[in-house]
Amino acid sequence: MGKIDTRQGWISLLAKAPAGALARRWAALGLSPGFTWLRAPEIGGVMVRGRMGATGAPFNLGEMTVTRCALRLEGGAVGHAYVQGRDKAKAEQAALLDALMQTDAAAEVREKVLEPLAAELEAAAATRAAKAAATKVAFFTMVRGED
């Protein structure tokens, strides 16, 4: 679970988490901190770039819809969120959790939200990998006696 020990790690986890799972974990946390919007949730698009073979020249792969927001808790902590899609509630929850991770509530948020979400995402990735492995075809080259 070392990936969620850094801000980059937990923001990435919150962005990748399914909206339903994040909403359940947020509700289970039972916190409703006061905050003010620095940037209310807004929907926009970003260009996704790729590289051939991960090292080649960059190219534009296509556009993706994102929702972003920023807020400040009453205690002064600032939270940011960028999430894929048009889900303003998910962006708000992710920004609140980002801000809470910078407060005294960080241990509780990590225990009740981040660690279970990370475990769910790892389990889903393992399931996908197992399904893909079941379709693996092993190719081999036969050596001809002409060499």
C-alpha cells in the first residue's frame, strides 16, 4: 500500500476508483467537513497523448472528458481533484478526501477509504490479469537443422 503514502498516490487512487465504490467509502467515513469552493466542479476535455512503444515520438491519441474542482476546508487545507467523466459528485468527494488527507483525519481516511479502495482496485486488476492469462497463446520457434 506504499503508493497511497504520497499525495500523488492517493490522488491517483481517488481518480481511478469507481464512483460507486468511492461514494460507499465516503458515506462509511461519516464526515461532512465545511468547505468553500476555490473552483466548483466543472466539466471539460483534455487531450490524451501516447508514444509508440513507450519511447517513440508523442502523438495525440484522442480527447477525454474530465471533471475538476478545488476546495478549501474550514481548517485551511486545500483539496484538488481531476476525475475521468462527467461525475461532479465524485470530483467533490475526491477533493474533500485529498484535503482531509492533509489534516489530523488522515489516518482515519487512509484506514476507512484509501486502503479498502486500493485493495478493491488490486483485486479487480488481478481478475483482469487472470482472464487475460487464460487466453495466452505460447508461440515457439522450432530450430531447423540447416544452421
